[in-house]
Amino acid sequence: MTSSIIQLAAEQKSAEVTDWAARIGWVVGLLLFVALLYWLMREGWKWRGTLQGDLPELPTAPEDAGEPLLTMTGRYHGSTTAGQWLDRVVARGLGTRSRAELTLTDAGLDVVRPGAQDFFVPAAALRGARLDKGIAGKVLPEGGLLVITWAHGDKELDSGFRSDRAAEHTAWVTALTELTSENIKSSKITETEGAR
């Protein structure tokens, strides 16, 4: 019996030692794969910016834009081609998400973005506003996003904003719609007078 116990003990093997070389190889391989994916995403972003290189420089706010009609603080979630909620615009810094401070005046919409390029949308370039649920890379509950449509160069863009106080969105849609309709009326009157 003792000989069988000794034989069993001799047959038992200790647990295998971890193969550190193989583990390190897998970790290095995984890190290289992640770095490759990151590099490809960055190149895709730069390529998209190159394709949109015909977008003119963003206008800046005039010295005297007038009295604020509305102000809002929140987040800028990006811009897309109007009506194409997944066609992100990255040229001129419009693809950079950031905090934002919006000020609406009779002259237009001033967008101040700490850490990113500020821009100004003249009142004549505003095309409308609506509540929506998403824009490229950001989906929110229905009506959780303020989308402002505006013309820049020969393109119309949708820019998505979310206020720190979402209840403000409705007032912004109303004010922007009124300002847009006033501009359309005044431009039609100007065209009619020019045709005479």
C-alpha cells in the first residue's frame, strides 16, 4: 500500500508555470492592433477634412452684435450636412465636440466654444431650428437635441446643441424660427424692389 502511495505521489505533476513570453507577446500584439485602429480612425478623420476643404472659413461675431435675445450654455455635439444626420462635417473645426455658449441676437447666432474654434452664424444664413434625437455620434431621447440649420458657403449644415437646461430648447426653436421667417420676408421684399 505504501508503495502505491509513493507511486501516486511520483506521478502527480506540479502546476505548469505561466509562459510569460507568450503572454507578453499577446499583450504587445493587442496594443499594436489598438494603435493601428486608432491611426486608421485618425487618418479617416483627416481624409474627411480634406474632402470638405472647400468649406469657407467660419465667420466671426461682429463687434456690435446687438442686445441678446436668448443665451444658453451647454454642449456642441457637431455639425452634419443638412438633412443627413450621419454625414459629419469635420472641416474648420466643426467636428470637434466642446462646451458651448450660444447668444442669439438680431444679427445672428454667436457660438463661443472654449478649447475649440468659435463661429458666428449671420441672421441671413439661418434656415431654421428643430428638436431632434440625434446627430452623428450622439443619440439622445426624442427632443433632447437642438438642431440649428444654417447656410455656409454653398452648403447647408445642421449643428447640434444640448443645453444644460433642456427645457430651454423650445424657446430657442421658437426664436430661431421667428428670426428666420423675418429674414425670408425681408429678403423677398428686397428682391421685389430690385426687380422693379
